[in-house]
Amino acid sequence: MSGLPNFNDVRMPPGAGASARLLVGAGVLLTAGIAGYRYGLYNVDGGHRAVIFNKITGVKENVYGEGTHLRVPFIDVPVIYDVRAKPRNIQSLTGSRGLFNHDSGYERLRW
């Protein structure tokens, strides 16, 4: 292994260990902040509701409305439901006296 350099005699300038430690700590905090922002927030759109499924305790009882909410990353999973009323068209063919049929229909809102 004579081709590898020997770093045993390398001297660092005074205070280099503290600044390196500070730089590593800042990097860890920045990474944790980005991960918390990315995985710790979720949005519920208008007309939707969300319940939280916790991988440890199960479904939580709170129902969350529209807006931005917090969650515990990798443990809480938001399940978002559409709760808007949707129109349903019902058509019927009605008979009358004689040979005439009348096509009528109505629109009903359902959840």
C-alpha cells in the first residue's frame, strides 16, 4: 500500500475543528428544516375533508377542513375525501293516453 498518501502528519489550522462542526450542524439543521417543510405539511382543498391515519395508533377522530395542516412525517398519513354534492340526472320515459310518450327527468343532489 505504498501508493496511498500518509495523512498522519497533516496539521490543521487552529479553530478548524469548531468551524467544521458548525458547518456540519448548520447542514443538518437545514436538511431537517427542508424535510419538515416537505413532509410535515399537507393541503386540503375546498370541498374536501381529511382524516389522519396514524401508523401506530390508527385513525384519529379529528376531521380537518380546507387549509394547510401539520402532520408527523412518515407516521401520519392524511386520507382526503371529496364531500361536495354531485348532481345526478334521472331520466324516465312516461306513457300517456294514446301513443304518445313523454321523456321527463329531474336532477337530484347526492352526497
